[in-house]
Amino acid sequence: MRPTAEKRHLDYTKAIRKRRIDHEINPDFPDWYNNLHQYSKNKIHCSCPLCAAKTNNRGKRGAFWAPSENWKISDRRKLDELEYQEDEELTLE
């Protein structure tokens, strides 16, 4: 279990990050909340395509939706390398 001081510090750093994201998204508008503590208790996040992307985005009814795989760049490179190695093994045989 973490000490209370560590938890408070983590809550504070999360709230600062969320407030910064809020300022970057809406620079012309006032803050969502007037109290920093409210940022640590509520969900404030960026909804840009980079932050909102999921690897397997099938929704709640996944059986009915077609699979959409959005791999990270590093994972995609690893998968491509594995496919390349398999193709090389097949051509050598």
C-alpha cells in the first residue's frame, strides 16, 4: 500500500497534467473546473485521434462488428518482420 503523501503527490501531478491538456485543447475558454482537486477526480482527456486510438476497436457488441486493428508503429514493425521471416523460410525450402 502506498503512503498517503505519495498518493497525494500522484493526484497532484495528474491534476496538473489534465489542466494542461484542458488549456491546450481550449486556449480561449476558461478552465473546466475552478479547483485543481476537481481535475484529479474527473475524466479530462484529449479526444484527438492519436490519444483516442485503440488497438482492437470492436465496441461492446464485438461479435457483430468487423475487426479494426490499429497497431502501434513498433508492434506493426514486429509483425511485419515476423511475416518477412516466415516468407523467407518458405522460399528457402
